[in-house]
Amino acid sequence: MTPCPPLRLRNVEQAIAPCPDRYFITFTSKWRMDDITWSEEVGKAIFRVNSQLYGTHFKRRGVRLFTMGVQERTRGGNLHTHMLVGVPEGSLALKANPCPILVPDLIVSTWIAGDPQYRRADGQDARDVYEFSGARSYISKGLKTLADFDNYDVLNTYASIPD
């Protein structure tokens, strides 16, 4: 097994910025959970979205959305995640039977459907990103010191990093 190249924020941002379709997604839930469980739940939702969008191209060839997520705590102590999502150019045309649902709607509906008790039904948001630098600044607003990078969701950050 070959080691994974080092993940750098700059590489992720450079992969998402040129994507023709970019979205700013906020995941929330009324369900209290720890950081690891929360990250796993977000990961399951993104896995399902990639499966629906890309089918076997995701499972066999690794075609997927480029993502960058940051967890934050609300004043009430619950977690929420802000995520930048980039759709690589031409990737949605790879699947023989393309998904008929728009990408941001698919992400939000998949997140909500992941909780059968409907604790995720409120507060989800998905917006198009027109100015990447503003969205990047907002998502990284809490990342000022080295300790703040504990909030950076490395498990749910993916970008194709060139060799």
C-alpha cells in the first residue's frame, strides 16, 4: 500500500477553487455527539452522495467530490460542520444514468435521511459559491492557532493532489 501524500489546506483549496460547481454546505443536528462520531456521520453522508453521483466510478476509480470541512460548536454545545464542496469538471457526465437531483439538494437530503428520528431536519443550508475567497475565509474563521486545527475535519476533506 502506497502512503498517502501529505494533505495541505493549500492543495485542497487549489483543487476546489477551479471547480465549475462549488457549494457551501452547513450540516447541523439536534443530536448531541462527540467530535469523532459527528465526523463519521458527515463522512457517511458524503460517501452516500458520492455513490449516488458517480456509482462505480466512485467505488472503482475514486472519482468523488472535492471537500473541505470544519467543525464548530454552537453556543448550546452542539456541533455543526461547514463544508466547501467542489464538483470536478466533467465528473457528473461519467455515470450512464446521471443522478436527477441537483448536487446541493442531494447533499442536504442525504444528510437529513441519515437520521431516522429526524433530528437533522432543521438548519441545513446549501449555497452556491460565487466568490471562493469569501467562502474560504468564512469556513476557516476559527482556525487561528495550531490548537484550532483540531476542528479541521481531516477525515472528510478530500482533493486530488497532483504528484
